[in-house]
Amino acid sequence: MRPVVTTCSYCGVGCTLEVRTLRGRIVKVTSPPDAPANRGNLCVKGRFGHDYVTSPDRLTRPLVRRGDRRTGRLEPASWEEALDLVARRLASVRERYGPGAVAGFSSAKCTNEENYLFQKFLRAVIGTHNVDHCARLCHASSVVAMNLALGATAMTNSIGEIRDHADVILVTGSNTSENHPIVALEMKAAVARGARLILIDPREIELARFATVWLRQRPGTDVAVLSGLAHVIIRDGLWNREFVERFTEGFEELAAAVAHYTPQVVEALSGVPARDVEEAARLYATSPAAAIFWGMGISQHTTGTDNALALVNLALLCGQLGRPGTGLNPLRGQNNVQGAGDMGALPHVLPGYVPVTDAEGRRRFEALWGVRLPEAPGLTATEVTEAACDGRVRALYVMGENPALTDANLNHVRHCLEQLEFLVVQDIFLTETAAMADVVLPAWSWAEKDGTFTSTERRVQRVRRFLDPPGEARADWDILSDLARRLGSDWRYDSAEAIFEEIRRAVPAYAGITYARIEERGLQWPCPAEDHPGTPYLFAGGLPRGRGRFHPVGYLDPAELPDDEFPLILITGRVLYHWHGGVISRRSAGLNEIYPEALVELHPDDAARLGVHDGQMVRVRSRRGEVTAAARVTERSRPGSVFLTFHFAEAAANLLTNDALDPRARIPEFKVAAVAVEAV
Ligand code: SF4
């Protein structure tokens, strides 16, 4: 049986899969030993978690709500009726309220080709930049920070460099073993070779066992800890003078800003012992090659941009950029979240990160698409929710996202979605958001389509069809093209590759990538010409703007702190066996059997005080909602904090989370909410 070679549909590591099928079902998944990111290794999700594609829950026919929006039922309809209705309702909202009353959420689960077409549909067919995707909820703040300081927003280096080149690995706000297991494997291999690991994390995650030094800070005190590292590096003259003078600006402001953050001040603010701050600073600054990796523990804060800027400051200070084994590496969560951003599924940039406010850039896309584009940026996903509530947005088109489960402060989000005049959801399952829709369009899964994903290390890789789609489901790009024609645009794409050829013309970093070139192995952008080998690490020839800019930042409290009524801090996150909103991993029989329910992690001291024992059902309350789930009493959680995943709709952590936003990135503070826990 010859396997089909494709790319994993779960996380952003982008592991290469060899999939074998029998009678329409997946029977074996392996990986070739020379796979670029994963060297033949796969985690449990990649190897055993793809049976969701043949789940009996798959959507197979369009659904249309008959009767009233709140009480009417979703019933099967023909494609003709469903698409006619969508086109008519979108056109009607646009006519009555203007194009800005329509918004769309694209999907990091979909291919580059689908993301490109989705944002083009909103911009060129509807006439609005109101398009966003789940990066708003994960790394929006990292992107803002890296753009401000460096003029580049992606992971700078490659996964393979961890094992082969890094001498020091600084991991913060990333439970890498559970969320990017193959990256964690590479980190552990590097430690086995002699590399040192600095871990900054409030939870006792698996990597703590491999760390030379573990800084266990109070949640939300990241700026203080990272400023403490910069303080020690400057105080002890460990910074890279040559790099700072040649490639940076703003050093004096940074030095002034971190002067206050002595290790003793940091200890008082964060709970991290001063000696550990000293040791971590020395390790990072004196390493020949030190790489920084981070995840949502850094980005999902009201200070998310400041947190990421503090990391960029460290790398600039020590010149840990532009060489193998160094760099700034935000680990992207979903399989194609890097690609969705590259394709312009963001309200402020066109494909290739061309600002919508840049007149020349806009003109280039106007010529390519044959339309006039609006000059002002659109609304972010979090702003769309508010705009739905106050009537500025009347119609929402959601492709493969599930805001009714994954956004912060769900009771409010669901109330806002109910205020829409029209909601259309395109997905493979009847998600919580789809269940609220007026029209549901059944789409192909990853197993049924061709296209490309771009992994966290900027590697553009092929996705290949190996199963027939169920029932009447159609490809996302085909549905979008049909709708565009019904709304008067002459879209004539006949394959994913035809769309990719247009992407190559639109995005210079992708210009040299062709399906033929990535037949065997993906290519890392920037790849500007067909004879270019791709770019494993950025900044080898200097920084994009010539100089990187230090941004002084200062510690600010999270938006909500514990008090007498809500005395504990809730941290939300993910576990190895599930993925994001759980829509696909919970429909994988094996994964669901191993980890079937939400668990509330409590430290033994807190559990004893509350009279809660392991396995007991507890109620967790915040100012915004409450959930009930079983307690897991464990020292993994820091005393005073509680951990809950957001994979389980029946104990939806986002009923509790705080929707206070980072002012620049508009990302909610998923990582700090004040809660109370009680036995039930
Ligand atoms: Fe898939 Fe990520 Fe696991 Fe690799 S590490 S197999 S990409 S889920």
C-alpha cells in the first residue's frame, strides 16, 4: 500500500505524514526519517488523532435555519438554496449599511489557498478589510511587538537548529511538550547534547525537569522578570556592544527603563528568587548561540505586546539573532496560522503584510484584483464581536473558526453573535458557532483537499487529498468562488494550484515557491525566485530596516487581580491529547478515550484549604460565568493559581476568562482571571 505524503492537520510544527488508507479509512500514519521539521517523529495527535475526518458527525449537506433566528431549526437544503440565500443576505446588508457592516473570520486550519481567497472575498467582493482569524487570540501581540522592533513578524529560526546549534534555550509561556511536542523533543535532545535550558513558567511543566534554571513567576509578571534579566546583563556589561552599536537604536532608553528592575525588585514583584534572575541572565547573555521560544503564556495578556517586546529587547541586547541556533521564535499554534497571516487574513494588512494604509501597496492589489480597496484598516475579531453587539456589524461569515467556544468571556460573545442579522458558518462539524448560524455550509476536511500549509518555521508544505469527501461537502475555495460569482465577480479558479499561482504574484516572499518545487520537501520563505533555496533563518545579512529598535517597557498589573471574593488566578491552556476548541481532537476516538473530560488543576495547599480532594467535582466562578469540572490536585499548579483547558464545551473555560484587551494587539487576557473554587 503506497502512502500519501501530506502535512499534519494539528499544530504549527508542520510534521510530514505518510498516510495509508483502506476502504476509505486511515489505517496507519508514519513519517519519513528525513522529514524536515520532525525527523520521522510524530506526537500522539499526528500519529493517532486523524480519524476525526471519518467521524459520523461530519456535515454532509448545507443547512438553512427555517423560521425565527432564535427558535427556528437548522434543516437540510440544496447548495443552490443555501448559496443563493448567503449571497442575497450579504448583498442586502452591504446595500443597507455599507460594506463595513459585513465581517469575516478566516481559519488557521484551512490552507493558504483558502485563506487567500477568503480575505480576497471580503476585500474584493464585499469591499471591506473586516477580516481576521484566530491569530488575534494567540500571537497578535507577538506580531505587533516584532513588527515594531524588527520589521519582521515570524519565527526567525528553524526547528532543526535547536538540536544542532543552540547552546542555550530560553522557553517562556510555552508548555512545549504538550502544545508543540516535536519542538520539545528537539529541546530535550539539545539538553542531552549539553545545551542549557532556561524555563520561565508559573506551572511545573515537563520541561522543568530538563531546565538548568526554572523561574517560576507569579502569573502576569513577565515584564518584571524579563526586565530583571536585561538589568543584570547591562549592569554586568554582558551585552553585545558591537551588535548594539551596529544594529540597534534606543539602547539608552532601555538601560534607563530596566535600571529599576534589580533582581531584588523582581523577586518582590514576581516571586522569582533574585539569584535565579542573575543565573538566567548570565546563561543567556554569555551563550555563543541562545534561542528564545515563547507561546501564549507571553502573548495572551493585556501586556502581551510589552511581554514580547521585553523578549525582543533581550535578543537585541545580546546579539542573539541572525545565526543558527539563535533567534526569536513565537511558536505558532494551529497548523496554518503562519500562512493565514501571510495570506492577509488580517484587518490591517493585505497578503504579504502590505499595510492597507500604504497607497502604493493598495494600488498593486487593486491592479491584481481589478477593484478599488478601502483605505482604512478593518476591525479585529475581538472588535467585530463588540460591533455585532452595537449594530456596526450586521453579517458575519465564519470559515472554520468557533468564536462561541474559543473567545474570552463567552456569555458576552454569544450574546453579541445573537444580535447579528445574519451568520453563515462554513465548517466540517456543527460547532457551537455553527449551531447559532442562519446557514451552515459543509466543507472538505484536510484529508479531502489539495493545497499548502505554512508551518511555524515559515515552511510552505503540500497538503494532499487521500480520501473522498463525505456527502455533498465541497472545498472551501470552491464555495467561496461560487459565492463570489453570485455576487457579481468573475472568479474562475479550477484548482488549489491555480490559486497558489496567484499567491506567488501577490506575495513576494512566496514568488519562488511552486508546487513542483515542494513536491518532495517544503521551502521556507522568504523565497523570492525559483532558483532561491529558501531561508532557514532570518537576518543573516542584517535586520530588515537596518536597525532593530529597543522598546522600553515597564511592569503593569494584569487587568484583574485576585481579591476576597475571587481569591485565585485562573490560567487557561491546552493538553497534549487535545487541540484548541476540541472540535477535531474530541472526535478522535483514541484521543478522547485517553483524556475525556476537563480537569481543574489545583495546588494541594489550595485544595486542602478548600476541602477538595482529587477527582471531586468543583465549581469555578469568575465575574463573568461559572463551570463545573473534576479537580486534579497537583503540584504542577503554583499555589494560588488554577489551570483549566479550553477544549471542553461542557466546561468551557472561556465562560470564565477576561476579555480585557492588550491596547495595541487587541488580544484578550486569557492567561489571568480572578476566580473562586468551591466543592459541589
Ligand atoms: Fe502534528 Fe504537531 Fe504532533 Fe507534529 S507535533 S505530529 S505537527 S500535532
